[in-house]
Amino acid sequence: MWTLDELLERVSAALTAEYSGAPNGRVRDVPDRRAVRWYATTGLVDRPSAMRGRTALYEKRHLLQLVAVKRLQSQGRTLAEVQAELAGATDTTLAAIARVPEGLLEPGEPPPAEAVRPRFWAEPVATPAPAPPAVPLNGVALGGGAVLLVPGVPAAADCADIAAAARPLLDLLAARGLLTNERESS
């Protein structure tokens, strides 16, 4: 398979032998990219055989078709006449008209295989590791609406010690207006 530019290089090489060009000078000796696309749109040449991303790929039949079109045009035929003659032509018929040297008909490098994108949506969902068992939390009121959550059940003496240890934190929260008592008085 060839890209459009590679195909056009082969068409040009094939036409260097036994090709006098268009007799009236109004037709290009070698088709350009735009002409090939137009020929494919009108059915004069087959559409590309494959696509690699946005790049069209062409094969031996396309080469035969393009060279045959140019050879018939060089005989003074119009595109309508060429299209009528080549409609449904076999590769053998095209080869007889085009007379492309054998070396140019060798296929190009096969297109590289496209990288397969992972189908993440088709993968099974990984089951997360089970969470450790929940430890019940209990609140210890610190004053001013602040509550400290602790695992387990603290005794009354623990609550008094926790409240005493939290005094500097409560002072800071009060100074910043973050305790409910401080907000209500403002």
C-alpha cells in the first residue's frame, strides 16, 4: 500500500516510458493530489483501499487506473470517454492499457500496525480491599460547641483530663471566633 504521494511518484515513473503527454496541453501530464481525489469522487478511480489515521492508502489497482486514464487522455480522449471505457475494467484490462513497468507494481511497505488503545471501559472493575472494621467513635464535649471524637468509650475522669489538655486549643478557637458561644455573642 502507498500513500497518495507515493502513488503519484509511481504514476510519474510509469508515465516516463511511452508517454507523449496530453496532445492539447490543457491536461496535466501527471495528476496531482487534487485530481486523484476528484477522480475518486467521480468514480473514475476507486476510493482508497484503507486509511491509516487520516492518511489514505492506495494499491496496485489505483496505479493501473491512474496510468490508464493518462494514457487514454494522451490519445485525445475526454474524461467522459475514458470513464465510459474504464467502467468495470478488470485489472488485466487496466494493465494492458496502462503498460506499467513490473517493478512499479510491487507493493509498498505494509502499513505499520496501529497501536491498540487499551479498552479501559471493558476491563473488570478492581474490587477495593475491604475497609478495616469501623471503630465506634464517641464524642467528648470540650466546651464552646467543640467536640473531640475518640475511639472507644472514655470514662468521666478521661473526659476531664481531655478537656484540660484541650484548653490551649479552645483558647485559640475562641480567639478566632470559631466556637459557637463566641459566634452567638458577636
